[in-house]
Amino acid sequence: MNYLLRSYRSDFGNRTPRFSEQDLVLPESSGGEKDRMRTGSATTILALIFIGICFLSAQAWTGARSSSLNRHPAPLSPVANTFASNGLNSLTTELIGSGFSGSDFVTFAPGDFTRLFIVQRSVTNTGTIKILNAKTGVTNPASFLEIPVFDSGESGLLGLAFHPDYQNNGEFFIYASATGTTPGGKSQILQYNVSADPDVADSGSRTLIMEFDQPESNHNAGWIGFGPNDGYLYIATGDGGGFDDMHGAIGNGQDTDTLLGKILRIDVDGASPYAIPASNPFVGDPTALDEIWAYGLRNPWRCSFDRQTGDLFIADVGQNIWEEINFQPSTSSGGENYGWRCYEATHDFNVESHCLSISHVLPIREYQHSGGRCSITGGYRYRGCKIPFLQGEYFFGDWCTAEIFSISSVAGALDEFTNRTAELTPGGGFTIGRINSFGEDANGEIYIVDWNGQIFKIVPETQIISDTDFDCNGTVDVEDLLELLAKWGICDGCRADYDGNHAVDVEDLLRLLAEWG
């Protein structure tokens, strides 16, 4: 059963009708039922006549293609950068939501082009996930999930990832802190399911996947994400906290007999609670834990996959002087050592005798603690379609200065990046304060998460691609019309629901026609 549709199918009859004069019966939907709308608008009637003509003429050349439009399509490859020469290459930000104090993260569920799920670390020892309708700007009054968390230092509700098959299995995973026997409590990876209401999780479905102690209250890391190429769950852990990674003889970052200071990789579908992928780099090595995918990290805050290539970006917070961005290509077989505590970015830190024998991977970028900079916040490589000239640009920021940077390539000088703070300063009297995270939506557009509770979206100063240009080819045309018709009627989160009212209807159609061409 499709978890994201069933609630709206059951209660749509209780919704306020949007039309009020004469019945309009459209062709039968793929489910075998008729979608009935009401309208008395002459404009609507003319629009529908126009649709019929377009639809009939399109059938001759679309062939079997239209049969594939009943699923949620993946974001298509954006158009080539033909816009920069026209001067349409300026960015800005727009506020899309506020009131999310202690915001940690924003993400989407696969196939859902309407909702954004916003993680709040701790409100009175309660971790919360709220839902924001990105198309209407309305926040659901009820939380998607609330759970008790251990709130001390950098602990709380820290991460959220939806299963790649969430549309069918309703599973999602969180990274949260719980009370334990150590000062930092313990970190837990938990699985939940959505309830019959797609806006509310089933709090009783909690399953513990993994847990490990945190020696200190800082460096809890907390990012989790599914690999776009392998479907495995990746988990970023900090080095255990304190300072200088003073844990054991060589520090947790270099110790492969602990889960701390690592990127872990597990298979949540292979066994209960999880299986170890056979291709993990330390499987069979008695000196290392099988879950480890990469190591030598201090506090990776935040990581992200390039949805197009599968490359992994790891922003690792430094100790005294240097912040760094590490890069793992999609072709990697794992096992990389990123150097901490022997090295901080490309610089010596605590180079003991054992450090001289390690082979470690250097970061692709680093920056120094100057001008008030203190702590990196990792972001995303842009793979949306609304800003074609940004294609492939990786965004990141600094917590202390609220500066926002980007890099266009993983090659180049270590200090080579573009400072985009000025152009991304929002208007309307708003400011971006503490940048705690970035986020993506289903279309690949990028968001900035302000710890003070505001969510901003990076947008072009001049709109280039219409919101009704669903395939992002630069033109609102018959293909967009066919996608809209294929989704006609009740839907939840589908891309063709332009106004976010849980139905593809005449209002969406009129908007598409108004932007035709």
C-alpha cells in the first residue's frame, strides 16, 4: 500500500469543495475511478478544450512514454548553462519557514515534492520532526515525530534519513542521543514507520538498529544517509569529544576497533537489525570493526551524497586552526583514512610514531580560523534545475561567521572557493545567523538551516525555469501537460500538484497554461 496516499484517499470526502457550479467529469484514472471536479468558469472550459487538442496531438508521438508517467519521476538532467551569457546568474535566498528553533536538518521523503521534514535537536529534552509544506509555506500543527532525547552539549535528535523505498515500506531512520552511563550518553540509530496518516509517524514502531556510548557531550556527529548507488545506510560519528581526541593510545579517529570517528556502512534490509555489506573494507580483518567504511575523522558535520554521481562529501570540523572538506568518489571501495588525530586537514597535529606509517587522504579544501571563522557546516552539490548555472557547485558554510561558500570542482587549490555570503543575504529585514545545516528537496534545490529557527531556500534572483516546467527543459510544453494529466486527481506530494493542496486539479492546470511556452 502506498503510505503517502492512503490517508488522503480516505478523508478527501470531508474536504471543502474547491468548485461549486457544474460537474466536470474527466477521463478515468489509472485506478479505474472517475475524478469529479466542479467549476463554472468559462476560462476553465476553454482550457480543457485546449488540453484535449494538445493531448490528442501529443499521443501520436509520445507512444508508450506516457505509460511511465504514473510513477514519481526522478529529477531530470537540467538544461545546459545557456543563461549566464544573458546576465541571469545572480543568486539570492528566500525565507520559506520559521519557528523551528534549534533546527538541525531539513530533508525530503523520496517521491515527495511537497513536504520538507525539519529536524529540531531538542525542545525541553524532546527531539522533534516537523513538516513544512514547501509550496504553501504552511507548517503542520502536529509534529511528524516527537521522541525523548538526552540533551547535553551537542546531543539530541541529530539526523534523519528516509528509506529509498519509503513510498512502499514507510520506513525512516533517525540518529538520536539517549541517556547512558557515560557523560555523553549514547548515540542510537532507530527505525520508525509512518502511520496511516502520512503526516504522522507511528511512534510505537520504534526499532533499535545500533547504539554506542559517547565519552563526552560533544563531537556526536549525527548525519545519516542512504547511498544513491548501493542503497546502504551510511552513518557519520564523531571522535568521542573532549579535545585533541585523547581517547586510548592513538585516539578514536585512528582506532579501527571503535565506531567513533568514522563513516559506517550497514545494510538495514539484509538482516535484523542490520547486516554487514560483504564489500565493506574491513570485513574479515580481526583488528577492525566490520561496520567501518572510512576513518580518521574528528566531527563530520555534515556529509552528503551527490545524487547524480554518488560521490560523498564529508565536512569535518577542525580542532584549533583548520576546517576541511573531504571527498570520496563513488568508485571508492572504502577504507580511506582522513588523518585525524595525526593531522588536522593538511597540517601536522599530533604526529606520533604510528602516524609516520599511515597513508591518509588529504582534503579537497581547507580554510583557517581567521576573521572569526570556527566550525564548518557541510552542504550539498547542486543538482537542481531552477538554477542551471550552479550545476555541480558544492555549498558549505561556517557556523560562527554565517558565511556561505561554494566550490565548482573538487580539483584546485586548497583555499580556492567562492564567498557567496553577500549575494545570499536575504531581503525583507531577515538575516541568516548560525548555519547549522543545509538541505535538499526532491527536486535537488538547496536550503539553508538557521539554528535560530529559519529555513531559507537558495533561488535565482531572476526566475529562469518555471515551477510548472516539470521536466526542466526550459519550456512549459506538452510533456509537462502530459505529466499533469497523468497525475490528475488526488495525490500527495506529487510534482504536478503545483499549489500543494494534495490534488492535481483545475487550478494547477490553469497555472501551467498561463506559463505555456
